Amino acid sequence: MIDELSNTYNANVDAYDPWVDKKEAKAVYGLELIEQPEPEAYDSIIVAVSHDQFKGMGSLGIKALGKANHVLYDIKYLLPSDEVDGRL
């Protein structure tokens, strides 16, 4: 998914997963994970894992990472449907 967004749509993508070892992600998948997402930094946010940390943030905490006019996609159905902009 990250390659598709980056290569096909020329998107700048940050990947964050607090459960993944950053060195292993780089070695195995060639994936550079960020230490922590920045508040108010993203045009879109895709929740692609259902970790308790993200559930604990709730939609408001996750939305705080987005810019004023961002979209929030929840592909793991972690959040209530009326609190996200789309699901797959």
C-alpha cells in the first residue's frame, strides 16, 4: 500500500506502528518507520492496524494528527463508522 501511494500517486507517506521494531522493518521490508506522528501534519490518515494504542486514542486523538481538512480512513473497523470518513 505504501509503495502504491508513493509511486502511483506521488504521495509522501509516513508509516508508524508502535509494535514494530524499526530496524527489522527496514531490514525485512525496506520500510522506514517514524518515531511518532506529528500533530496537525497529515492530509489523510489511514488506520491499518487495530492496536490498543490507536483504539485508546479514539477518533479525536487520531484526528488531531491531521490538518484542518484531512480525511480519516479506518480499514480495520477500529473506530465507529460515524467517526471516520471511509472504510474499505
